[in-house]
Amino acid sequence: MMRVFIFCLTGLLSACSLTPEMTKPALPVPATFPPIASDTGTMSPPTAELGWRTMFRDERLQQLIELGLANNRDLRIAILHVKAVKAQYHIQRSAQVPHLNVTMSASRQRNLTSDDQGTQSSEIQQQSNLNLGFSAFEIDLFGRTRSMSDAAFARYLASDYGQKAAQIALISAIADAYFSERLTTAQLRLTEKTLTDWQASLDLTQKLRMGNQASALDVAQAESQVAGAQANRAAKIRALAQARNALRLLVGSRLPNDLPAPRPLTDQEMMTRLPAGLPADLLLYRPDILQAEQNLIAANEDIGAARAAYFPRLSLTSAMGYASSSIRHLVRSGATMWSLSPQIELPIFQGGRLDAALKLAKVRQSSAIAQYEKTIQTAFKEVADGLSGSETYQQQIAAQMNVIAAEQRRTHLSKLRYQSGVERHLTLLDAQRQLYAAKQTWLELKQQELSNAVFLYKALGGGLVESSGARE
């Protein structure tokens, strides 16, 4: 009967809450993304629904992403953080229900007594107790413990979204590092091929010098060009080693020897134009925005808990069980006992602590609002940058291919004119260097185009699902 009374009283008194109404701020960004010339206005599935296996077709890259999801330490830390915050939430939630405990105690003491004549006598007393009850259970009169529990739950959700954001960031980082490794590999091969061609040109120039058909200046210029190519090759070898080290760090383990053969940088089948939708769509798919929203909810609940601290706290301590002077007769009839001890605590003077706590909660809520708005603005900027990149990289690459074609014609004509004695050797060397630089620039643009697509994929919330059409 006593327990029924307690739970009914708890339900009646726990209906009050001082948490302010949660109102999210309006979007601090334009209603639409900047228009691009290729925008046809057709409806497409959200990019966030595009699985990373569909986005990245290179089988080697797919296996590297699998390894990274299983072994990356940053992602592992994020997952463990979620588990820790979840445990903290369960601890806080447990404060809303009484904690029943069984206690058993026994005491034995000797007392000395004196009569009127001064004669002393001793008496041994003993007491045994067996109780079931709870102590200092707070009845949530003004929603303090409920607000604290709701805040803990919101922080748990925020940590979960943070872990999802970490997964998206990891997948995009592995893809970007992989394309950087493919770039340095292609550049190294181009440098080695160019070095071979320039070495052959140097050998020819030296032979012409021996036949008095070329000057010593021509030989020196050719030697300088070959030495420059050798220096570039050493730099590309170093860059390739560093790119592979960065990839291993992201994957979090040694790269297996049985990985599929990589596709060349210029043969990557990947979507470089992605549907962006509207800025409001980011609120549904960007885990970092959802994380900021949950942090805002938690800060709002903290205000309710800080407000409730101004009001009285009612707590109950209750026990029922047995008490006897002998443990052998502890559970006999007539040895039962019970106790109910309500306690009310009213703060009167706290030295400004409660005011400071409420001000702190409000400041943290304002900070959470600012962080929420900043996260949305950052997301809008990232998507806008990615869209502008997807619009212009193809045009730039096409123009760079025209540059390569023109430099190839120039090099061919300069070689013919030099062999016929019409053109100076320096003109041929300059044409060869310009052609080499144009090809290097073309490779860099291809890598930048792929990296921009990865960046846009991440900015639109992609990378959370493995297969298209399945949300985790």
C-alpha cells in the first residue's frame, strides 16, 4: 500500500516543467543554392541516398574504405564516445525512479549501569535488521531530473550523429587520399617517361656535338633539362611514398597484398555532378547539423534544470522489513517494521550560485544557437563550392586538353625545324618543357575534379549508406 501511494504521488507531482519551449532559428542562408548553367531543374534522388559503393566504382578503393571503417582509430574513438555518452544517459535516467536496496545489519554492544548504592552491572544488547526500501528519492516537482535526463538523451543523440559525421568524413578522406596517391603515381610515370625521352634527346645532342652539328651550349641546355627531370622524379617518388603513408594512416592497418589492381586516375568511373536539392534538405541528411541541433536541445533542457533549482526539492526515504534483538527470530511474526521519511529542501541563500548557474545555461544555449547557425552556413558554403567546382572543372579540363594538343604540335614542329637547322635548340627544349608542364597540369586537374566530387558528396550528406536506396 505504501509503494502504491509513493508511485501515485510521484506521478502527480512530476507533471511540472520549467524548460523553455524549443524554437529553432530560421535558416541563416539563402533559400536556394547559386544557380549553375547545367541545372535542368529535374528532380533527382538526394545525394545522401547514393551509396558509397555506387559513388566509388574502383574495387580497390571500395576495399580500402571497408578496411578503414573497420580499423580507423578516429572512427573507433567516435564509436566508443557514443557508448560512453549512452551509459551517461542511462545513469542520469535512473535518477527518475526509486533505487530499491536490501540492507541487513547487526549490532552488539555492552552497557554499564549503576544502582543507587553504586553497584555496577553490565548488560549486552544486540539488534538485527533486515530492510527493503529506498533512500533520498527525489520527487520531480518541477521537472529538474527530467530535464537533466532529457538533456543527457539529446547529448547521446548528438554523439551518435557525431559518429555518423565521422564516418562520412572518413570515407571522403580515404577517397581523397586514394586519388592523391593515384595522382602521384601518374605524375611519376609521366616524369619517368619524359626523363627517358629527354635522355634520348641529350644522347642525340651529344652525338651531333661530336659531329660538329650542335654547339656546347646545346649540350649544356639538354643536360640541364635532364637534371631537372631527375630532380622532379625524386620529388614524385617522395610524394608517392607520403601519399601512401597518409592512405595507410586513414585505413588504420597494413594494406593487404591481394587488393584489386587500381584504376588509373584518368579512368575513374565516378559521378562528378550530383543533385544538390535545396538548403533545407541539408537539415535532414547532414549528421553534423543534426548533431548541432541535438546539442541545442540539450542546452535548452539545461535551462529548465537550472530554473527548477530555485524551487523546493522533495525527497523520500522509505524502508520496510524486520527488526529483532536476535537474528534467529528476525523474521518472526511481530518483528515487522516500516518507516517513511519525507524531506523538503528549500534554497534560501546560495551566494549567487543559482543565478550564476542559470546565466551559464542561457549563455550555453546562445552558444549552441550560434554553433547551429554556423554549421548550417558552413554546409551551405561547402555545397555551393562543390557545385561551382563540378560546373567549371570539366570546362577547364577540356581547355587544358587543347593546350596539350597545341603543345604537342609545337614540340613536333620545333623538333623538325631544329633537325633541319632552322630553329635553335633552346626553342625545342622550351617546347618540351611546356608540354611536360601541360600534361602535369592536366593530371592535377583530373585529381581536383575527383576530389571536388568527393567533397560535394560529403557536403550533401553522402557516405553514410553502403548501397543506394538503404538508409542506415
